[in-house]
Amino acid sequence: MPARFQVDRRTLMFGAAAAVAAPVVGLRAGDSSAIPIGDMHAHLFFSISRQPASVRPLGKLMGEGNASLVSWSIVGDQPWIRPTAQGLRQHGAPKSGAATKWFTEELARARKHAEQQKIKIARTPADLDLALKGEPHVVLSIEGASFLDDGIDGLKAAYDAGVRHIQLVHFVRNTIGDFQTEAPKHGGLTDFGRKVVEECNRLGILVDLAHCTRAAVDHALAVAKVPLVWSHSSVARGASAGKARSMWQMRQLDMDQAKQIAAKGGVVGLWALRSDVGATVESYGDRIIEMAGWLGDDHVAFGTDMNSLGNAPVSSYGDLRRVVRHLERKLSAERVRKIAIGNYARVLRQAMEAAKA
């Protein structure tokens, strides 16, 4: 039987489940002026979990808040993770070919579910234009590129299958680089990791630095020819920066590195972890306004980590729509649009168009 692990009190058991087909539309009638929503990091699981794809299908989930550009992140190292008293930790390592097999099967299930839900997969800048107008699109992505331990050719195969967003590391050691919650082994990105960043740029895949160590972030920024993202977590407030007392604080970005990502044109996404952002949609909105004040309106976005966080203030796109309305009471429409969807669409476009250069 496939492995099981828990994320914030949620147990995820792996296995395919039937998807429920549902038609999807863009902005609802009478709501044509609403700003569409993007999310740089969200999950659906094919599992007997609290909210698997079979119970909470993608079309319904996105339709709750008129979300039109959602990164559906497949957890690439999921079978090799276990919960511990200190948080998620690696349990075993994938044998040759196992991570590729896992990723390929999960990706096929995700593609099938999107097709059944009549949701387009964002592959081109033209797709992003439609998403910005409110037509629902999903961005196929992966969290933890362990499948690339089987060879760099897997990157082209992922691209051909529709993947346009790749997070380099997660909770299982790989040949790409170091991650925040374990002692460094590589001193940042490996030579292979740098090659992965370069190949993503060549193909037109957005590179995601979430979970990377400081050194790995520095190495990626030095190599990348286009902006990168940190899809989810947050920026540590001054007093707590560098003084992590828990795993979630270890997952934050220090201010200087967040500003380096922004200086390269990149975007930092805010998760909906209650310990960090508070218990309400308003407190989540205020936290992202705070980050925008530090990094600039062009460099923050939603990265909810939806369906992977327990007791989160943003657990649906209906909740995220309420966040947008909260932002609209405090910011101009132009500023809200950037945060809500524009910034994610921009960096995806820049990544896609780099392949033409």
C-alpha cells in the first residue's frame, strides 16, 4: 500500500479516486467587474483525505471564488515523507525510477481530473490572457523535483505533459540542492541544480524557490535569466528573522532574500498558516498588505497552500474572494489586481516567453 503522511493534522492516504465532472465558467453573471483570483500554490489529493479531489473537485473549488489561475502542486516526494513531533521529515528515499513513476502517475490523474472538470491547463501566454479575463485555468506544478534524480531529460517530459511551474526542493533530499528544514548537504544548489534552473529557463518553466536554503536561493538567483518565485510561506518580521523557534518559522524568508527575489522581478506568495497570518480572512489580507509594503505591490501574491494546512483562515476560494474584498476596501483596484492575479500571471508569462529568446 502506498505511503501515508500527515500535514497539520490532516492524514493523506494515496490512491486514485474517481473525479466528479462539473462544468466551469468564468466570472459569474452580475460579477463582471470582479478581479479574478490567482494562487501560486494549492493542492488537491487523490486520496481518502479530508478534502480529496473526488469530494471537492477542482471546478467547484475554483468556482467558489472565481479563481482563474491556480497552481495545482503535485507533491513529488509525498511517498517518502512522515509526520514527526518536529514536523514533516524524510522517511526513506526513492529507489531509481520510483519518484518519476510517482510523479508521472499523479500528473496523469491531475490532467484527467482537469479535463473532466472542463478546466484548461495553462501552457502558453495566450492561456494567461484568458485567465486574466476570468476563464479558469490550472497551472500544473510540482513541489519537490525528486523525479529529476532520474535524469535531466525528465524536465522536458514534464514540460511536454503541461508542467509550467517547478519547485526545486521540498522535504526529501535530492540531487538539486538543500532545503530549509534539514542540515545543508550541498552548500546550496549543486552543479546539477544550477543546470536544472538553466534548463527550466530554456524550456519556459517557472522556477520556484520555496523551501530552499539561503545559499540555494543565492545560487538560483545568480543563474536565472528570468524572475523566480517563492510560492508560499511568508517574510519574517524583523524581530523574528533568523531566530526560528519552530518549523514554520524555519520556512520563512528573511527580508534581505525576499528583497533579492523582488529585485530580480520575482514574487513571494503568502500561505494561509494560522500561526503566521492570523485566524481571519481580514488578518490574512492585512499580512499580505504588510508584505507588499516591504517588497512592493509587484512582488507579492497569494500562495495559500490550500488543502495542506489545518484550520486555515483561507480554506476555499470563497474565503480568498473575501480577502480580495477586504483588500479592495484598503487598496486601489490596480494594486489589488496585481496581488490577486497579475503578479503570478506576469512571472509565468516571463518564464514562458524566455523559451523564445
